Amino acid sequence: MNNSRRFTLLFLLLVVPMMGALMAQPGPGGGGPCWPPPCIPIDGGLSLLIGAGALLGGKKALDARKARKSTL
């Protein structure tokens, strides 16, 4: 009995919040918001890639600085 209550509670906590989005209907038709049609958003992934590169470069520079100080 206890396991079935846990399963029901887990089901309710995971599924119920998503029910509104799953039952949503698409809006009125129409074209995309940009022209020409191959609209590719570059900013989202590109900014994350630049940020990751900056963090990696900063770590490499910090490691090189520590290595240089330890040899002196």
C-alpha cells in the first residue's frame, strides 16, 4: 500500500505540472517571424561556447601562472 501511494504521489508531482502545456493548442497559422525562412538563432549556443572558451582559457592561464611561480 505504501509503494502505491509513493508511485501516485511521484506521478502527480511529475505529470500534473506539465498537463497544461501538453494540452495546449497551436496558435493561429502564419509564417515565421523572420524572412528568408532559414532563420537560425545563433546567439544562444554561440554565447555559451564563447563563455566556455573564456573559462577554459582563464583556467589554463591560472595553471600556467601557478606552474611558473612554483619553479622559481
